Amino acid sequence: LAADTISMAMRATQPFALVQLKLPTVSRSLNEPSLSEFEEQIAHYRAVQEEVTALPSSSIQGWLRIDAKPVKQALSTWVTKWMFAYTHHLQTRVVSALAELDAFVREVSAGLNNPPRKNDVAALVRAMAHVRDVRVCTEHIDAMFEPIKATVVLLRRYGISLTDVIAEQLEGAPFLWEDLKKTTFNAREELGPAQSLHAEKIKEQADEFATHLRDFRSQFAKDAPFEWTQAPQITDSDLDEAYFALDRLHVAIGKEEAEAAALCEQEELFDLQVHSWREISQCRQELRWLKFVWDHASLVGSTLGAWRATAWAAVAVDDMRLQANALVSQLRAIAKQVRPWGVYVGLSGMLQDMILALPLIHDLQDEAMRERHWKKLMRVCGRSFGMGIKTTLDDLLRLQLPQHADAVAETVQQAREELKIDRQLSNIDLTWMELHISFEPFKATAVPVMRPLDVVYEALDEHEVALQSMMGNRFMVFFEAQIVAWKAKLSAVRSTLDDWTEVQRAWCSLESIFLGSEDIRGQLPVDAKRFDQVDSDFREQMADAVTTPNPIDACLREGRAETFGKSLASLELCTRSLGEYLETKRRKFPRFYMISNADLVDILSKGRFAPAVHTHLAKLTDNVAAIHWRTGDNGGPSPTALGMRSGEGEAVQFKNVFPCDGMKPEEWLSKPLDH
């Protein structure tokens, strides 16, 4: 049957819905204290009253007389009030129970004494309601008379008597109740045929209502907002549509519940099996779950909407992650039966997407991210937007980051590695800006020469290794030009410094030889001329280098590397020629092998005046500390050897004197040594 037809059938029995179960108060007072508990309290206060009465009215304490009458009177009044409270309650309960029982008996008797007419459904329902009321109350009313009588006895014990009317009611109440039960039994017998006929109609209505509920259940499954469009976010229109459907279904289920309740009452009145109508309870339960899910969807939608509108610079990922996990926990607390529903699946998926996106968002907040990295990420994700102060979290979420997690990780790693390279290059640049070459004058020439370059070479070693490591980094492409430029620059600095230091070392060792020894210049005229050119270039370069102490500026000065390269080659030739010349001298006088080239050059440059070689004798012999020279006309030593002295001061005179004037060192040194 259609729903309208069933509603009409239900309205035909509407008078039944007005029949309510009315029971005497005694049967509904099961939670009150027992009569023995009342008696215990009344006896307690009676004992207290007797104790107060026995107290003296006055007392003398030394010189002080105390009047206790006001205190006794006050205590007695309070005790009497408490006793009255308990006894009055019992008295009221007895009177009320008897009055309600009398009214109940009169009402039921009046209803059953007027049998319903034929086809008078309303009268039949009222009569059956009276029969039901008596049936329901029988057990309780049968058990109420003895407690009432015991209460009356207790009240009389404490001097409280009931009125004659109440006493008569108590005396006749059991007989009235028994008569009512007989009347009810007889009425039920008389109503049997009409009851059976109407019971069949109720069964038909129940069957029709069951069919209707199956259809209602199917329609509920179609109309209820179980599904969700699964858009990227919950919109107000989604919520409005869902809540409108929930409200409409709430009203529809309420109507079905009212009709089911009315039908159940009829089934109970006419002793039929009462249906549970599980379809309605299922719809009501699912409606509650739907309400809970959509309330959660509203909370999630408002929360995520606020997050999406957050400016990129103000995004607090850690707080959002905690809130997202809390929302997921609340969603999982819903009954398991809702998990297959589309709205639950969509809501859970949206939260999971956010939970997956938040770690990626956290990575993208890295300080290393630059505009080029954002552009790369946008190209990979297929979306673009402008990064600025108006950028929000929603712009980032629209990139569908969880679907491009690998690209995000790659981009962030690239940004971090590039930042590391950028900082290393900045450190290299700053270091070389602060480095400088220190100079000092060389001996008496006043020519500036470089001090030790340990700090410069340490920086060179460190930074060349760092640059080589950068070249091996797969993320160095953006800085490749800078890295290559620095490698070339430092390589040129090292090459120039190596030549420079070698030229300086050689110049310092040869300067006194080629410029201070006429003998050497005479023996090596070509090399002396070559050294003169080197000396001129070196002095010029050093004078200019003092004005540019920065290592890079000094080493990359135009023409400096070429000049030092040529000078080094010339100095190598000069050194080789000088070495060959000194070798010829050592062959002639082997003891020259015992001294260094510098000492030998010093001897050769001064050797034609023998006393000038005086300081080198200890290096050529075991213990000859000095030669005793003849005093010349000018008062100084002359080149004629008279004897020798040991390191301990022992003097030995030569048998023959040895004139050394005009002789080469290797010639005159051999004579006294041979002696």
C-alpha cells in the first residue's frame, strides 16, 4: 500500500494514541526508603527528644548560674520538626496511595461498565486500555496493602491517627480492588469477539506497514547523503545540501516512528506480538552517524579552509600536523559501520592527503628554496603561480604535492646542495678578499721580498679541494661557471706563487754572488749579464707588488707570471753555470767539498786577499781556528802566513813563511795545509 493509505488507516485508530497508562503512586515509589528505615530515624529522634527533656533547665558553675531553658526549647523544637517530617511523609504517602487507588478503581469501573457499541473503535480501544491497566497494576496493587497497614500501625505507635474517612478507605480498599479485577475479567470476556476482529485488522495494518518500511528503507538509502563528490575541499554548498537532506530525513523518520509507536500500542492492547520495526531504528541510527560524519566534515572543511587561506610565510606545519592527526583520530572513533560510506572515505582521503602533504610543505619551507627551484617544481607539477607575499598554502596544495613527492624531495635537496655551494663560494670569495702578502726588506739592499706564505698556501690547498668537491656534486650546474672561474683563478695564483717564490729564493742566494763578486762576474760574464736582467725585473716586480698585497691581484697582474717564468729560467741557467764553475774549484782543492756553495763563493770572492778568508778556515780543517799573518805597513794583517792557532789556543809557527799575495784561494790554501 502507498504511504498515504497506511497513514489513513493509522489515523482511524487515533483515539488509541490518547490512552495513557495511569498507575497509583505506591506502585511507582519503589526507590523510596523502606518502612524500617523510616522507623529507625523516627525512633532516633524520639530518643534524642527524651534526652533533651532530661537535661537540667539550669546549671551553676562556681559563681555563675546558667539558664538552659532556651537551648532545651530550641533543641526540642528542631527534634520535633525532624520527627514530624518523617511521620508526615508517611501519612501523606498513605493518604495519596489510597486516594489514587480509589480514583483508579472508579475510573476503570466507569469505563468497563459502559460496553462499547458495535464498530465503535475508539470505545473499544478505551475499554482495552482499562483492561491493560488493570493487568499491569495487579502485581503492584496486590502488594501495596500490607505496607500501607504497617505504615498506619507505625504512625499510631507514635501517636498519629488517621481520619475516619481514611480508615474506612483502607478497610474497604482490598474489597474494591478485588471487585475491580472481577469486573475486568468479565469485561474481557465480553470484549473477546470485538477484540479478535480488531486484532486481525491490526495484523493487516502491521503487514502493510512492514511493506511500507521496506520501501522507506530503500528510499532512505537513496536520499541519505552517504556519498560525496570528493572535490579537493568541502564547500559550503556541499554542507548545505547534506544538512538539508539530513533535516528532511529526520522529519520523515519522526513520522514513521510516530506511526510505528501507535501501531505497537495497539498490538500491546490487543495481546498481539509487538513488532520492533528494525528498519526505523536502523534508519535513525544511520541518520545519527551521518549527522556525526557531516559535523566532522564541517569541522574538517572549516579547519582546512583556514589553513589553505594562510599566507605562505605564516604556515605553521608542526601545529597543523598535530591538528590533522587529532582530526583523523576523531574520525576513526566513529562506528566502523560508516567506513564504507563515500562521505567517510572522501573525508578520510582528504585528511590523509593533507597529512601526506604537510611533511612536503615543511621541506619546501627550507631557507634554501629560491625562485628557480619554485619554477622547476611548478613545471614538474604542471601548475604555476607567482611566489610573493600573497601566496597562500592553497597555492601549494593545488600542486598535488603527494603525487609528486619524489620531485619535491629532489628539488629541496637541490636547493640545499646549491645553498651549500653558494655559501662555500661566498666563503672562498671573502677569504681571498681578506688575504694579503707581507713584505720585508732584503738585507741591506732594501729590496722588498715576500715573507713566508703559509697562510696563502693553506687557503689554496683548502679551496682547491673544496672546488674539486663542488665539481663532483651533481647539483653544481647553476654555479658551474663560478666554480670553473675560481679553479682557473686559484690555479693561476698557485702557478705564479710557485715561480715567484722560486725566483725570490734564487735571487736572494745569487744576488751577493753575481753583484758582489767581481771575480765571479769575470769568470761568468754571460751569466752575470743574464742575472743583471733578472735583478732588474725582480726589483721592478717587487716594487709594484708592494702596492697590491692581495694574492689574487698580485699574482694575476698583467705580465707578472710571464716575467717570473722567464726570470726563473734565467736563474736556473745562472745557477747551473755557477755550479759548474764551483765544481772546477772543488776538483782543484777537494776540501771545498766540505763547505756550501755560499761559503765557497764567499771564499772565491775574497780569496785574493788571504786574511779575508780567515773565518772559513775552521770549516776546511779539523781544528785550525786561525792563521797568524804578518803585520803589514798599515798595521793590519798582510797576506803572508807565519803560523797557525788551534781552537784551544795552541799556536804553531811555520818553519818557512808562506807568501799568499796574488794567489788564488785553492793555491795558497794548499801550502799551509800541506805544511
